[in-house]
Amino acid sequence: MNSVVRGVILRGVPVSVCGMLGAGLLLTAAELPLPAYGICAALSLTAGCFFAGMEAGRRRRRNGLFCGLSAALLLTGLWYAAAWLLLHSAGLPAVLLAAVPCGMCGGVIGTGRRAPALHRRLHGAAGARERLRLRFRLLHLLYRPKKPKKKPSAQSRGKSEY
């Protein structure tokens, strides 16, 4: 469940917030009617559910359908709770019918992606040896000796040997 919460916080909320703000900015500039805002909000919520499911599946590395379903339900519930607190009313979440399959697809795609790198903590004598080994490897990569350049032959300069 920790991977689902992290997926929602790290990917789902930022994607849906950016989508809603961008859509609101464009719709205000174009002076479109009010129902267009709801459509753009639904699209940004489904995109947020997709990316939240993908991040949760990537972190968990298995059960992509469950991770995507959990992430979609959590993100949709979060936005509907925010709407209820701000507006004191929230309709039936019909967007849930589109958000859940998108979150599940993201979870399945996320299980095949590379997992995040784990940070190893290096303490004590073993850690000092490992840090020293990594430092020498980095110095060798940065300052390795360069191969001498070959002098161009007579043929490559356009002159013949005769």
C-alpha cells in the first residue's frame, strides 16, 4: 500500500493539478462554456490516475491491476473529498468509470518499467572501503589516459608515394 500512496503523491496529484490548471488557463482565455471545464477536469483526473497507477506498479513490480485500481480509487477519492469540502456538494463520480481503467492500464504498464534505484547506506569500515573503491572508479573514468593519435598516411593526405 505504501507504493500506491507514493505513486498518488509523487505522480498522480502533480499531473492532475498541472492538467487542471493548464486546462483552466486555456478555457478562460478561450471563453468557453462551463461544461467544458468539467470535461477538461475529467481528462486531467484520468491522466493523473494513469500516471499514479504507473508509478505504483513500477514501485511494486507486481500486481499491476491491483496497484492501478488502488491508485485510481485513492486519487479520485482525494479529489472528490476536496470538491466536497470546498463546494459542500459532489456529484456521483461518473469520472470513476474512465479513471479506474486508466489507472489499471498504468499499473500494468508500470510493472514492466525499471524500478527506482535503492540508496545503499554505507557505514563503518565496510562502508569506507566501498566509498574508496567508488571514488577510485570515478577518478579512473574521469582521468583515464588518452590514446595517442595516429599520424595521417600519405594516401589520406592526397599525395601518392611515387
